[in-house]
Amino acid sequence: MIRTEGLRKNCGEVPAVGGISFTAPDGAITGLLGPNGAGKTTSLRMIYGLMKPDAGRIEVDGVAVLENPQAAQSRMGVLPDVAGLYPRLTAREHIHYFGRLQGLSGDEVERRAEHWIDMLDMRSFADRRAAGFSHGERTRVALARALVHEPQNVLLDEPTNGLDVMSTRTIRDLIRRLKEEKRCVLFSSHVMQEVAALCDRIVVIAGGRIAADSTPEELLAVTGKTTLEDAFVALVGQAPAHFV
Amino acid sequence: MNLRHVLTVCRKELSDGFRDRRALLSVLIGALISPLLMGVLFNRLAVEQRSSREISVPIIGRQYAPILVEWLEQQNGVETVEGPADPEDAVRTRKVEFVLIIAKDFPEKFRESRPAPIQIVADSTRQSGRAKLQRLRTLLTRFSAETGSLRLIARGISPGIASVLRMEDIEVSSAQQRAALIFNIFPMFLVLAAFMAGMQIATDSTAGERERGSLEPLLVTPVRRGELVAGKWAAAVVSAAVGITMSLFITSGITLSIPLEDLGFRVRFSAFDGLVLLAALFPMVLLGPAIQVYFASFAKSFKEAQSYMGLLILVPMLPGIMTAFVPLGNRPWMVPIPLLGQYSLATDIMSGRTPSVFSLLLAATSATALALFFVALTTRLFSKEKIIFGR
């Protein structure tokens, strides 16, 4: 479970996030929805402990991220918006490296790597070096290494961005599976259909603030629109372009 | 600090680095600079030394001074040949290095015990023949002095009267010390090899990591910044250690194959001295990569980092050049100063003196402390959002 309270962050003089509070519960998929530059990535970066908020509180399974980042990070699996690979390492070696850094033993690392190679359909390129990988292959490797320690909380920053249908489907299946395993999934997107298809809860962010936090059905009801896209446009349009 | 994390990072960077052809190449080139240059240097010296002892003197008008020609030919390593028709042109066009011309009136003047004229045609701007020319001059001066003494004795006068000064050169520097002057460059090349070998891994694991965007996922794992930086530094240190050891071994092999004894150098450089030298220079294997990792971490891209590395390569050369050409000597105050201390100890070792354990430890401690300081600075860099996200 991920809880944030009053997260604030200024990037230089410009406010990027201005007071974000929400809860992403276990066994549910929470979508962070917002236009480009709304503060989704900045919020996620604060949650996974690489950016220090100017104010606010973040708890992951009850562990405070600010006070105890290492313990909190070991409970999270993160796919950042830029997830580069090492061109001279094979897909399998990527998973091994991150597994060991997560404190898994040698045998355990091997076993988990096998598991993820099957799960993400990576068998055909598992032992090839990453230099020539397609975007879909790279994203799968990045996902596998992020989830190798089977974390309770999974944070994905626009995971399906730029992927083809097959890869997108693999990732959606994975997200649903994680939910079935009672994990907490938090992912950001600006693709409406994806959020509508997957999410149990939608947190709409616009201009660094939360414009809505509800189920997709409630979202339609509140805005009085018939499609999620119209609801989104209505919500984002209402939000102040900038706040003080 | 979790040592397992450090080892995991170090192992990954090493296996990643040694799959990189550029990394292998820079280790190899770094290790080969020293043996190649030392080999060329000593070979040149050997050739010059040998050839200056053996001179061939072109003489014009040898029939006028058979005594002198005969005396010259009796000297060790001297042969005389017929001089060229146009001596000045022959010297100018470098057909010969010099020509000795004996004047027509030599026999007459010689007989009358008056100064007999000879001429040496030579080009003083030429470096190559200088040693030979010097030898010829010395021989002619000796002939002049010896004959002069005989004339005085024949007249019942002590030859000492004509000699106001009795000059004698006393060579103070031992052959070992003269060899050390050349050997002084050797430690610098070894440190250079370490810098070259550490460079690629230091840049690829920091600036490369930033450029690829693999730093962010890495920092989300429970590995601490200090462990991460220590692992990357350790990988660069291993590479630098491989480089310096290779360089030492190859250079030793090449130097041993050159007959340095022929040059008048008594080289007593044992395997033990080699180990002591390696131990004295080893702190540079720690410090070099620490500095490289720090500066490379500022760079957003591999290319940018490499331009910093190009400048850092100059660092080991500055004091090296100074001690080689302006002998700073070995002052005690140098020992605790990183780099200067290592070179000063190395100079001692190269000239056959084994430094005390205390001075070795003192130099190692200060250089290692500086290396750790740079590692700590780099760790602080990796906590900055500008470094993590600034791409």
C-alpha cells in the first residue's frame, strides 16, 4: 500500500507538484492520469525515494520513505520513465544483477530470472546482449529486473509508452496478474483507454494537483459525461493552469 | 556499508567493461607505452654509445703526416680512410661526419718543432656526430701533448713546465645513478598505464550510466550510494592494477633484453625491487580511478567525460617530467604529498635504494586518504537530483 500526504515539490522556481495526497491500496490498480507535465513523474520519483519532497509524507507498507528509503525501496519495484539497459549485458544478466542488488542468493536469482523470462515471454532473447534490442524487448527486460524481488508495490511510469500491441498486451496481462496476487499497482499514463481498461481507481493530476480521485464510474457521474475522455478533459480544463 | 553490494557492482562493471573493446584497448595501450618508449630510448643510447667509441677518420693529405696517421690507427677502435675530394661539400651533404685535413707544410713545420697545421671540417649543428667528433679532438689533443712532452724531454726540460694545469675528470655519478636518470621516467609511465587502464571503466560506469538512463533504476534498488560508488571505483582500480602490472612486466622483459651492461649501466633491478616499486606506486592505482570516477560523474555523456579524462591524463606526467629534467631530488617533504611522494620513492628504488617501510606507509596513507576523499565526494554527487535526473 502506498500513501502520500500533501506532497509538494518545486523544480527551481516553478512548482511541479503542489500538494498531492492519495492512497493506492493493495490488490488494486491505481492509475495516475494527467497531461504531459502535470507532475506524474515527479510524484512517482518522490514516492520511490529519488527526489526529496519540499513538504509532505510518503509511506510504503507503513515504512516512511523519507526516513527509511532503503527499507521502503526494497518493498517497491519501479519502472522509471527512462529505463536504460547495459548494451553489453544479456537480458538474463540484467535480471541477475538487480536480483543480487536486492539481496537475493545465487540460486534464488537464477530461479526468479527463469520465472520472469517465461512470464514476460523473453525466452527468444534472454541470452542475447541488449545492444540491438527493440523497444518492446527493452521494456520487458526493464520490467523483469524491476520485479525480480517480487515486491509488494509496483510503480510503473508510463509502461506502455511507444509499445506495439503485443508488448502492450503482455504488460497489461502482467498488471492484472499483479493485482490478482494482491499487490499494489500504481502506474501513470496519459492514455485514456488503457486507464479505463485497467484501473480500479483513477487519480487525475493536472497542474501539479489532484483534480479527481475516484473509480472510473464515479468519474463519469461527477462530471456528467458519457466517456472517460470527455470526463478527463472536463477535469483537466477546470484545474488552474498554475497555482501559487 | 554492505560489502556484498560493493562486490556485485564491481563484478558487473568489470564483466561489462572487459566486453568493451575500447576498455581493453586503453588497458593495452597504457601498458605498452612504457615498454615501447623505454625500448627505443635504451636502444638509441646503446647504438650511440657503441658507435662513438668506433670512429672512422677521413684524412686528406695523409702522406704529409705518417707519424700522426700511424698513431691514430694504433688507438683502439680508430680506423683511417682516404678523405673525399671536396671535404666541405661532403660534410655539408652529410656524406661524412668530419674530415681531417693535413696541410702540405705539416712535415716541414713538424720537423722544425713548430706548430704543425691541421684542419677539422665539421658541422657543429649536427647532433649525431658530436660524440665522434669529441673523440677525435681528444685524440688529437693527446697526440699533441705526448709529442710535446717528448720534445721537451729531448731538450732536457721537464714536460711539467709546459703543463700549467693537470686536468682530471672525476665521475661522481655511479653507472647505476646514470641509469636511474633514464629510469626516472619509468615510474611515470607506470602511473600513466594505471590512469589509462582505469579511464574507460571509470567513465563508462558513471557518465555512461547517466547517458544510458540506467542510473535511475539502479538507485531504486536498496543499494546505498556509497556502495554503488565504491563498487564502480573498485572496478576501475582492478583495471588500473592490471594495466600497471602488465606495464611493469613487459617493460622489465624488454629492458632485460637490451645489453645495458654494454652501455656502462650496471642495472641491478631485481624481482624484489619490482615488487617494492609496485607497492610504492600502488596508491596511485587507488587515487587515479578515484579522481577519474569523480570527474566523469559530472559529465552527462560518455564523450564529455572523455574530454575530462584527456586532461586528467596530464596529471601523472607533470611531476614526472619535472623530476626527470629538473631533478627535484628526493626531499623528505615530498613523501606525504600524493603523487610526488610516490615518484620520490620510485626514484629511490630505481637508483638502487630501498625506501623505509615508514616512508612507504606514510606516502600510501596520504594518497589513499585522498582517494577515499574523492570517493566520498562522488557519493555526495550521486545523491544530487541534478546528477540523477539531469540528462
